[in-house]
Amino acid sequence: LSEGALLVDYIVSVGTAVPIPKTMVMHRLKDRMNHAAFKNSCAGNIPASSRDVIAAVILLWLWRNKEEHFQRAFAKSGRIDVDSECKWFVDAAVNKAMAALSDHAGAESPSRKNSALIAAILSHKSKSSASHKGVQGIDQDSIKASTTKIDLLASYAVSSSLNMSFALVDEMVSRTEPNIRQRA
């Protein structure tokens, strides 16, 4: 395996170890990826196998940044999947991840022509099509390498977006919280 494939396997393995049910993220992610607006964009050509690594990145971010909420929900009822706050965090993280993927590979506007994710998706789509048509010279290793590249670029887009956006929101909340308490 290449270094990239090993890294993807590692991300998925560590994401699987997170004690948040993977199905909470996967169902929401699948719904969003099957939405017509997403499917009709270049990002809609992200391989279905890439969902696992995207979900793992989301799970890792949720556990790293919102662990106390998930722990509290589990202590309260023994189930995370029925807690409204936990569901909100999952939905918000999936929505942010989908926005990041759309931003990096959504519309093929002039500002996105140099997108590495778009280039990787189009390359993978071309190789997959050629492989299905029986074109000589396209091997499964080449297709796997293009999938790995998409996985890594999608992971980067999602994790960067989650870390930047939610960190800003948390910072804003911590700055406004003392003002809210003073008014109460």
C-alpha cells in the first residue's frame, strides 16, 4: 500500500474507534450526498467508498471537540442517537463537511478550475469509465490510487473546514457568554 492509502486506512480505523455510532453520521452524510444539487455537481462524483473516510473525519472532529456533550448524553440515557444536542452537533458537522466538499469541488467556476479535488475526481471518473469499457492500460492500482487521492483531499477539505469554522464559533460564544450572564 502507498503512504496515502495507509493514512486513509489509519483515519478510518481511528474514526471507527470513536464511541459515537457511525450510523449517526453515515445516514446523514448519505442523505446529503444523494441530494440532487450535490449529485449534479462535480462533487457528486466522489466515490461512494470515500464516505467512510469523510465520516471518520467527522467522527474524529466530533469526539475531539464535543466529547463532553456525547459523554453526558450517554450517561443520561445510555444512548447518544436520541439526544437532541448530539443530533444537532452531528447535523451541523455533516452540513459543514458537505459545504466544504461543495466549495472545493462543487460548481466548475473559473475560481475552481485549479481545484486539486476537482482534478482528482475527474481523473478518477475517467479511469473508472475506461476500466468499465475495457480500455487497455487502465489497471485497478491506478483506480485505487485516484480514489486514495480523493479520500485525502476530501479529508483535508472537511477537517480544515470543521476546525476553522467551529473554532471561530466557539471563540465567539466564549467572548459573548460573559455579556449574556451579566444581562441575566
